[in-house]
Amino acid sequence: MGGFLLRRGLKTVATLFVVITAVFFLTRITGNPFEREFQDEGLTQEMLHELEEYYGLDKPAWMQYLIYLRELFLRGNAGRSLARGGELVTSMYWRAFKMTGKLVIWCIPLGLVTGIPLGMIGAIKRNTAIGQGAMAVAFIGYAFPNFVIAIGSFLRLPQLRPRTAPAARRPAHGQFGPWSATVQS
């Protein structure tokens, strides 16, 4: 049992490492995020250079990657989101994790409360229309994606809805880097 858990843990770490590496380098293929995201908002070449220097985009990709791994694994810092006003990515992960936990807390009891009686009815009334209907409903509930059921529950039951307001799509210039005073003046 211990060997199985160790192998599974090592595979999980290896998979996370591969995914992190692939995502890191694939995002570098798309070019400079500041040029792409803020080109219509009046970034000068000087501001762009300051941003690149501040965020380390002026360094080679392999060095950026090593810095990213150091920050991620040693300090738990996944960076800041450009799309969410400079919010820490780890806080966004934590909020999503809490919402997923809330879904689990509601979906497991819902599955038990509906699945066990339907299975009992299907077993007791085997080969009858009622039994087959109960098994059909149970199968649809099993086959239907849980996140769709959970979203439907959120829409129907207001006490389950998240209480956080979504962040603005684009941040104000002043929220990024050392050049904020240049933009605001």
C-alpha cells in the first residue's frame, strides 16, 4: 500500500512538473503580454521596457523559468494576474479551491440521498417499469457531469451562490510596476 501511494505521489509530482513546464513555455510563444494586452492604452516604449525589466521579461526564457520555479515552489508565489487587476494568482487558486470544496460538500450528499434510494428501488422492483425507470434516472445522474448539476444547484439555491464580486476585466495602469506615476501624471 505504501509503495502504491509513493508511486502515485511521484507520478502526480511529475505530471504537475510537465504541465507547469508546458504552460510556462507555451505562454512565452505568444510574445510580450504587455504589448498584446495594453497596446491600445498608450504604452510608450519606455514604459514597455520598464515593465519588461520589472517582471523579468528582459531575461532569457530559461532564466525566467528557473525564477518562476523558485518563486512557485519555495515561496508559493505564482505571480499576479494581468486580467484581474494584479491580484495574486495563489489567492485566485485558493478561492477556486474553496468553491470546489463547497461543490463537493453539496454534491456528495445529494448523490447519496438520490442514488441509494434509486438503486434500492431498481433492485427491489427489478424487471418492472418502475425499477427500470429508477435505474435510468440513476444512470443519467451518474453520467451527467457533476459540475453541471452543481451549477444548476447554485442557480436554484441562493444560499449556495458565491458571495465574491468578479474583478474588473482590465486593470488600471497604476496597478502594475514602477511606471505607474508616469502614466497617471
